Amino acid sequence: MRLLQIIADGRPGGGTTQVLALLEGLKSLDQDLLFVCQRDSYALEQAAGMGIATSGIDFFRSRLDPRVAIKLQRLIRSFRPHVVHVHGSRAGFLSSIKWSNRHRPPVVYTVHGYHFPTKPWVIRSLAALAERRTSRWADITVFVSQHDRRLATELRLLPGPANGTVVYNGIKPEDIPRKAPANGSTVGFIGRLTYQKDPLLFVKIIRILAAEGYTAKIVGGGDMERDVGRSIEKCGLTGHIKLCGSLPRGEALTEISDSAVVVFPSRWEGLPIAPLELMYMGIPVVASDVCGTPEIIEHHVSGVLIQDRDPFEYAAAIRRIVDDSDYRGRLVTNAKRTVTDKFLQQRVTEQYMTLYDTLLSKRRRDGDLPVPRLRPANEEDHVPSGE
């Protein structure tokens, strides 16, 4: 099966990690793949390193750049995919601009978390219109959490209930490094330094704990790096918080692996990957009780959820985990069982393959599209390598 996978933002992060894992899983099943992403991006480089055909496009000139849609149409005509899978709102909306619903392959649109509900009213309204257009253009919208599916239903973003489904994110156990011996006083933060992830709240948490001998490390980069550095200096925490910068995923997990606790104080999430990785590794997780996060963490069973944005509540949760070894052990054991039972990448890949097969079979039955023949292994299509 020929599968075109498209994502706009190729920077390191949860959505990118999930798409790359899906590409790797599909490749292991001998699917014929073309991956389209922001040119010169981390994701494009990683996919090429896996031996997957890639094409780079500048998705970020503007939010309404028709040239992106034109380039995508050229790739469609050249690659002739059986299914197009678009990830994220920017890629989804730009892909839908000039495509008609006639004589196109089936389209899967995966929402890797809705961000617009936190925006000002005007932006929120425009974003909802864009999401509604994209979901009504696609054959099916996939959500990574039940929370986002409920939100889509409330906001009437889908043409009907049958047009949405949930496929949870997953991790590959073989990609998770071994946990290093814990430094009992080190608290970790891993993720982009952005407003969404709220690293400044993490700094406030460590300010409370620093007097008790706690130290911390922040693994990640982003547009708030300078703000975080200034906040650390202003709070007198230069000797307490280590800034590790942006690292490749494997190195980032290795760097954080000696933490006694890892904190995720996000303002919103889809279904976050990093907590799953840390839970499987055996590190207790304290996270904000937002969006899809409660679907992976059961409070006081497999982790700790904090409802308010109060640094003292986070600090209290961290103290209990560090001081109470029985409690910590229960969290770690239950967390790993949860990930193993529900959130492995193999299951994600299988669910998407079933979805692709179902859409393709329906299109054939309906006779809406002369589906391209499956290509023999020794036959090559021309795929543009750039813009």
C-alpha cells in the first residue's frame, strides 16, 4: 500500500515522535511511504535516516499559503497514494485548501491535541472554523484522546459521530533507555520550553524545594529559553537548576533518567508521549490534570495529577513521592503496567493499518475512486525530493 504521511511541524516533540514511530512501524510492514514535512526539519532528517522517501515543503510562510496546497497536489499526482494521512491542524488545513472531494484518495486527519480553546475569542473562533473544514474534508478524524473527541462533538467540528475515532499514542519499549540510579533530590522537566508546557511554573516549584536540598534539570528548548534562564537567575537558582538544552529524543530521555520525579505542568495536552516514556522507564510522574493526561495517569495509582496551577501543591506531591518509598513503588509498578497494557506503538500501527484498509475497501466498494494498483516491488515512481 502506498501511504502519504504529512505533518507541518517537524521539531522534536510528542507529535513528531508519534509520527516518526508510525513511519517506522509502517516501514517494518513493507508499506510504500512518502513523508512530507517542513523542509530541513528534525523529523525530515530522522525519516530519511530510516530509508523513507521524503519531501520538504515550507509550511510556515503563512497560515493561508495556497502554494503549499499546490505542491501537495503535485506530490499526490506523482506518488499516487492509496491513502493520505495528515497530522496536525496546520498541515490539515493547508492540505484541504484546494483539494476537491472528487477523485482523491481517502484522507485520514489526526488531531494531535486541540490548542485553540485556550486562545482569545477571535482566534478561537477562526481556528474552530478551520478545524471544522478540515474534519469535514477528511474521510475520518482520529483523536489521540477521548477528551479531544468529546470537545470536537461539543463544538460540532465533525460531520457526524461516525467520522471520528480515537487511537491512543504509543511508545516503543526498545527505544526507552534504562533508568539510571535515582538521585533522590533531583526533579526533572522534559519538553519544549513554550507557554503550553509552562516551564516557568516548574521554576517556581523548584524555588520552593531548593531550600530543602532539591536540585533540578530542564531538558528541552524553545521560544521561552531566554525567559526560563532569566527566571532561574532572578530566583537565585543558578546552582540548583541545570539547563540541558534541546537534545535528540534518546539523549533527552537518557539525560532525565536519573530523576527521582519528573514534572509535567502543562496548560493543555492532547495525549502526551513523554509521561508514557517516563512511566515505562520507572520514574514517577507528577502532571497537571488537563485534557488527555488523566487518560494515561490515574491519580495516586499510576502517578499524581494536580488540578490547580499552585506550585506548593506540586512541591507537596514531589516531597511525598521522594519520602515515601512504598507509595513511590506502587506508582512505578502501576504506571509501567498501564503503559504495557494500553500504550505500545505496535498497537497504534495495527490500528492505523486497519483504518487504512477499511477506508480503502469502502472506497472500492462505493466505486468513488479508481484506486491505484499496488506497485510491484521492482517498480519505482518518481518522487520529488524537495519543493
